[in-house]
Amino acid sequence: MTRPGPAMRQAMADAEVGDDVFREDPTVQRLEERVASMLGKEAGLFVPSGTMGNQLALLVLTQRGDEVLVGEGAHCLWYETSAAAVLGQLQLTTIGRGGFFAPDDITDALHPPADWNPRVTVVAFENTHNRAGGRIWPVAMRRAAIERAKSHSLLCHLDGARLCNASVASGESLPSLCDGFETVSICLSKGLGAPAGSVLVSSRARIAEARRWRKRLGGGMRQSGILAAAGLYALDHHLDRLADDHRNARRLYEALAPHGALVPDSNIVMVDLANGASAEQFCARAKAEGVLASAFGPSRVRLVTHLDVTSADVERAIAVLTKLAAS
């Protein structure tokens, strides 16, 4: 929902560009190198969306017919139009609860070696977890799950669409959050405020293979430095300010807690409406009064704070939402 401001638009207009399919766009190269360095990986690949980043990761980590273990409500299962099945012929299996899973959840999902059993090869994590309400993986649980996956020779992917939110909110460094993952996808178009784009990071060899898959999927964007420049601007100017979004989310929660709001870890507040009230109807009524929210279940509403939402906007939203929740 974020929109590029005048300074970001100027950075895009001034971007030095070339043909990225021929690896001649210097702005894209700077972005890829910078994100890879930030996350502690060897190389990066600029892609149009987080969905493509996730799917490229699964394609380079698996073979057709493999099984991928994912947390409950994972983005790559819920919001990527069955791409893993269509593109990679992969089977996604949910483990754990609330987006998280314990080491034993991984072990319990494995199959004895047999011709009739699928081969589990990858465990996919999501941090922060969207459907869980922007929840941040507890450090000890995350590390234990990665260690258990490795003990079974499984590869690990991190859907880090909101990884910068996780870092700012928890105080844990980005390289630490990425430690143990073979591939990581990070979005520039969420709280960082770029109009489009994500970066997939991994080893040089895997990124070379992902580049081929990106071309197959139509992701060769030619002079994409115009978009990459927005990503670089976002990293320069919008990273630390994510803390403002987290404070605004906390303020929303405090006001809406009596009406079913769940404690936020970052910039997403989930509200479970009382008495089974319709989330769709609630969001429609809120929209009529100038407040946009999403229905995330029959009676669950999702509220997201970002750089276009000021503290004054939050107070106005509180006035509208508390009135509707009480009616």
C-alpha cells in the first residue's frame, strides 16, 4: 500500500540503467550486492515480487515431486496461487501452529524411505509471519528448528518479506536472522516503501540457477535499475523508521484490546471481532469512513501500519474502529 514519495521518485528518475538481462544495469547490481552483504550471503537477485523470490528459491532447492514443509498459514501456501505445485510440481505440507513449528514437528513430518513416500527436502520459514499477525520467530525456537532440519539433511528457505521489521523490532541483526538458511527472500515493497521488487539471496551457484529460472518466468525486466533505485533509496532512508510503524501498531493494539486486538510483534495488528461479527462487513463499514482494513477470516480483521500512516492517522482510525467494534 505504500507509495513512493518525491525523493524516492527523483532517485528513480536519476537512476543509471542498462539491460539487466545482459547484466549491464549498474543500479540493479548495486542493489543485489548490497542486500546480499546486508543479509550475510554471497549473492543476490532482484525480482519483481516476493512471490517470485519464494518460488525461485523452491525451484533451485528441490526436484519435481519433492515435499516442502511449511508453517501454518505460510504465504507460499496461501497467497501464491499454487505456484509451487504448478511450477515445481511440489507438495507443500503444513506443520506446527500459528506459523511456527518445533523441531519435533519437523521430525514427525518425515517419511520412512519408500518408493511410495514423497521425499521431504526443504523446510520453509516465514519471518515475520503474515497470517499469524506479523509475529517474529522466537530465537531459540528458530535456531532449534533449523538445527533439526539440518540433522535430517534438509535445506532451509526463509520467506523474509518483512525481515527488516523482525530485525528492527527484535534487535537481532539481519545476518543473524538469516543464519542457517540456504535461501532468503526479502521484500522492498512492504514497510520499506519501494513501489515494487524483492531480492533473493543465496550462494553464487544457486543465484546463477535462480537467474535462469527468473528468465523462464518472465522476470527479466531489462532497465530495471529504475525500480532498483527505489529499493536502494528505501534501504538508505526507510529502515530505521520501521520502529515508528511498530509504535503505531502498539497504539492501535492498546486502543483495540478491549475489542479483540491481539498483541503485535511488529506492524500488523489482528482483531478478532466479538460474537462472530462479519469481518467483511466490518471492513466495508470502516472503508466508508475512510479507514482501510482487510478481512483475514470470518471474524478476524488485519490492520497494518506503514510509512504512509502517521500517528494522527492512527488516532483517527482508532476513533472509527472502536466505534464500529462497539456497535
